[in-house]
Amino acid sequence: MVPCNYGGYADTLLVKATDVFPIPAGKSFEEAAAMTVNYLTAYLALIEQGNLREGRRVLIHGAAGGVGIAAAQISKIYGAEVFGTASAAKHDAVRKEGVDHPIDYRNEDFEAVVKKVTGGRGVHVALDPIGGVNFAKSYRSLAVGGKLIVYGFSAAAPGKSRQLLSLAWHWLRTPSFSPFELMSSNRGVIGLHLGRMTGETEVLKAAPTTLVGWWTEGRIRPVVGASYPAEDAAKAHAFIQDRGNTGKVVLTFP
Ligand SMILES: NC(=O)c1ccc[n+]([C@@H]2O[C@H](COP(=O)([O-])OP(=O)(O)OC[C@H]3O[C@@H](n4cnc5c(N)ncnc54)[C@H](OP(=O)(O)O)[C@@H]3O)[C@@H](O)[C@H]2O)c1
């Protein structure tokens, strides 16, 4: 179960036999597509990097997306209290996946909500694929000993067309983290890029083994938000950029 980096929009892909897992009986290809990268990313962020444990508090951005839902479900396996940002229309859906405190980030300041609900203590792990000023706010939402895991920059792509001004704006507002500040506040910032983990065979074998086991037992349930035939890939991207999806958007091949 290794990310293919590029060339994934294809009906045939050449990979090493050791890098694939059989799809458990009764599960569909669509579910499998919603499983791999999402759950591996969420697992590595929460468990390997975030050291999540029972009773800890987690903040998940993009909680209604493929990685976000995976992270909420895994957090619940570990008995964590979950905060998640999502558009208001998706709150009922994310609650069902394990988000205890959905936050409408368009109308609420998530940093203020986290501080209020936790009595100022903050969260132990924050998963942030949004970027820009969001990284700074997520960092300030951390508890003592907390970790911010950064793994994306969705803020740079707010709409269907390329928006260079918006990209520059968010880039300029991206915080720099000083080692002295990290040391004195007992917090950490960790990057995650699955595509750059090729060759990390130990972790890329162990984590999927656990995940496929949970999937087979029904402890995790990949959510397919929508599926499009491969020739409609552009429509699938537009659907995502319109924030239409709850769960993973997948492409199907005849
Ligand atoms: N570093 C890695 O290894 C790695 C691996 C996988 C994914 N990622 C990154 O993680 C992020 C989420 O991936 P995903 O597969 O979960 O995506 P997804 O299924 O498309 O979901 C993204 C969710 O984020 C929210 N969102 C917030 N800002 C957005 C924006 N500017 N554009 C689109 N959606 C936005 C949307 O919901 P609302 O309606 O609630 O806004 C949506 O539900 C992406 O940035 C992706 O590149 C990184």
C-alpha cells in the first residue's frame, strides 16, 4: 500500500507485489480507493507522529474530507475527544464519523472554540492540511506537549481556477516556527508527505496491516462521497473545489 505519487489516474499501474494488499471480501474497489491514502495519512499523522492516546484531544481540519473522516474514525478507536472543522451543512455527517465538536470554520473562530471548550487547555494533536494563517492558529490551539502535523496547503486553492494572488497571500501569512519558541512552549510541529515516504518499508507495511485489519473488522468504514467515471475527472475536481464532497471522491474505470 504505497502511494504511487504520479500516474494514479489510470486503469493499470505497475507496483511491487510487496506494496499491495488484497481487498477484503465484500469490499468494493471504490471503498478501497477511499481507504488507502486517506487512512494511511491519518494513521501516520495521529499515531506515528501525533502519539495519540486514550483521553487526548484532537483537532482535525477538513473533517468532512477523505483524510478528515479517516482521522475522526481512527481517533475514536483511540478514545480521543475530537474537534473538527467543516462547512455547517456537513456537521451531522461528521458527527456520525466521530467528531464530538464540529466547528463551522466559515462563521466561527476555531481557535476560540477550542480554547473555550477545553477551558484554555487546547488539543494534544492538530491535523492541518489548510496552511497559511491556519497553521499559526492551529499551533496556538495546542496544549502543552501538543503537536501540530502539517500535511497540505488547501488554502492555496480556494476555487476552480488558479489564484496566484491568493496563493501569495497565504504563503506570506505562513508562520515560521522558532526552535526557541517550540522549546519554551513544549510544543512540536511535524511535516508529513506520504509521497516522500517511499522506501520506508517498515512503517509502510505495519500501518496498512493494522488498517486493513480494522477495515475487515468494520472498525473503520471508508466513506465514498461521490464517484465519477475517469473521463469525468475534471467534473470530480470541480465538485471538490465547490466543497460538494463529504467523504472521498473517487474515479471509476470500466
Ligand atoms: N501530505 C500528505 O501525505 C497528504 C496525503 C493526503 C492528503 N493530503 C492533503 O490533505 C488535504 C485533504 O485531502 P482529502 O483527500 O481529505 O481531500 P478531500 O476529500 O477533497 O476533502 C477536503 C475537505 O477539506 C475542506 N476544505 C477546506 N478548504 C478547502 C479548499 N481550499 N479546497 C477544497 N476543500 C477544502 C472541504 O470541506 P468543507 O466544505 O468543510 O470546507 C473538504 O471536505 C489536501 O490538501 C491534500 O492535498 C496530504
